[in-house]
Amino acid sequence: MQQWMCEQVFGITRAAEDEKPPARRSQADKWALNYQAARQFYEREGHLRVPRKHVERIAGEDQQERELRLGAWIGNQRSRAATLSPERVEQLSVIGMRWVS
């Protein structure tokens, strides 16, 4: 009924696929993207002592370049160590995360 009213009374039609906003990323997707940036930084620099204001550029799964505030993310992970899952702690530890600043 509401769809009919929108179309017939108000002249509003559904958005075409190319007009719809991109799907939102889940928190797990965002964490994975930041972890990918951390791994890239580690492979290049040999450590994870990332300056707080550092921005890392990475290519996402869609091959679009993204700029991630890696320094802030690393600091946040360090401060949330007690609440991170053991898997995430292990992933970060493997690439050289120092858990005490």
C-alpha cells in the first residue's frame, strides 16, 4: 500500500541500482581493512611503532585506494587489548604489536 501511494500519489519511484548508496561496511570489515594496512606497514617498515598521526594508503578489495588513520587505530587497539578477541590479539602480535606503549 505504501509503495503504491508513493508511486501513484506522490510520483516517487524506486532508486535504480546505480543511484543507491554503497553498502555500509561492518565493524569486522573495517577491522580487517585496518589490519591489512597494519600488515602492509609492518612488511615495509619491519615494526608497528606507527606514529599517532600516520595515514596508510592501501588498495581495498574493490581496488579503490583508501587512506586509513593507522596510527590512531594502532593506539586504539593497544588501549582495548583487554577486550579484543584472542584471535585479534594473536594476529596483531604476529606482526609485531607492542602491547605497552
